[in-house]
Amino acid sequence: MRLRLSTALGLDQHPGGVPGYGAVLAGDARTLALRHRDGEWRVVLTDDQGRLQHVLLTRHRPHRPPGPRGRHRARGRRASIVELQVPTTLLAALDPDDHPDWAPLLRELQQRLADLGRPGAPPDRHAGPDDRARRRPGAELDRWIRVRDRHCVAPWCRRPAHKADLDHTLAHASGGPTSSWNLGAWCTHDHRAKHHAPWTVRQPSPGRFVIRTRAGTTYTSHPKPITDPLPDPRPAAAPRPLPDDGWVDDRTDDIDPDWFQKLTNKPRPTTTTPTRSTYDDEPPF
């Protein structure tokens, strides 16, 4: 579940989203987030243009909504992921006292915000040779790659990143390091095609992939912003008149005798009064 922190706090009504399903209305997004409070909560910090800066995990959650607290309910939702998106400037300006239910979470985030390093730096910026030689990335780097790519990096694919594989652009067997600039999210289908087709793949910058297929076609994919700016409202200069439906607006009775002909452009069928059967026998005949 993805939604903006400002929407979760009730400051706006921006829609959320469920990867693989689509947009979710703001009220439903808030309900889903609170329902899955036992899952993993990620807070994605962005700049004012929506570009990724940091990925944090939170220990605190808003207060649990009233309702049953069965053990089976909590266990079934621990695998869920709730992603809260917020610009760092907005997070720093929020007052936790204005949001009592969210105050512990906001205080935790603001304390950690002061200890973060350079904005936009990947978590492996200080990784040593041993970390880069590992076959699989650590949990922090894994989350960073999946949040950065959002979905399969193949330009024609929209498989969510949390269901994709992490693949080395330069193969690990050929000496490719396990780092943010050599990893990408690939769905199982495109991952196999990359190796068996084979495709030529380069990553000139982290998150930017240049893919050349066996047919000689080159595709380039760029990292997507975490949040897209919503379009401004475009009100009409004057109210648009309703189309003429053929009905008289000043009628006082409820039923128009010509309603059938106006709707179907056909004369109203005549109805006949049913007559009583002349059979004298009792049914069944």
C-alpha cells in the first residue's frame, strides 16, 4: 500500500495506490494502512520534486483502530508493506502535537532526519570490498533498489518491484559488484530473456538502464519519481448547459404520457385487457 504521509494525516485527499491493482481513494487508503499496521512500514523521504532521498523503517505505528484483535488477523498481515511518502521539508515542518495518534511516529522520523547523511546517497555508499563481493544485497540495499526502480526496469513491463528479482547488470560471475549502481529489479520473464536471449544491458547511472535486444532495438528506461505532481484544477469559464433531453422542465405531474416515444422514438404499444378463461375444468387442464 502506497500513500502520502500528508494524506494519512488527513491534510489532503491525494489518492493512494496498490501496486498491481491501481489507485485507491484517500479514505480507503487510510483504512488499508491502519488495517495493515502489523506489516512493514517504510517511510520514503523525497525532495520537493519527488526524487528519492532516503528509505526508513519505523518502529512506531499510529494507534490501532477499534475492532477485533485476533491473533490470526495480525499474523496474516505481517507480510504486507505500507509505504508512506513525504518530502523532507514537510516532515521537518510537521508538529507532532497536532496529530496525537501519529505523534510517536512523527517524533521518531524527525529525530532520525537529523542523523541522516547526504540526501539521495544510497545505503551502500560506505560499503567495503567484502560487502560488494557478496552474492546478494543486504536488506537495506534491497529495499533501496526496489523503492528506486518501482517496477521491472524493462520499459514495456510494469511488474511491481516487490515481486521482481534483483539482478546484476554486470554479472556477478564476471566480477560485477553487488552495489546500487549494478543492481536492478527485473521480473522473472525479462530476467530470463536478459540472460538467454541474450540482451546487452548497461546502467550508465544508478536506475538508468540501456537495453539492446537481440533484434538490435535499443530501449532506455529512467528512474521514476516517487511522487508525481498532481495537475492543477481547470475550472470552466462558465457553467456548461445540460443537453436538451426533450423533457419539459416546468411540468407539474409526475408521469409524461409520451415518455416511451421520447425515449425510444417508437409509438407506445397498446395494451389489451386479459380476458377470463372459458374453461370450466379445474387446473391443471
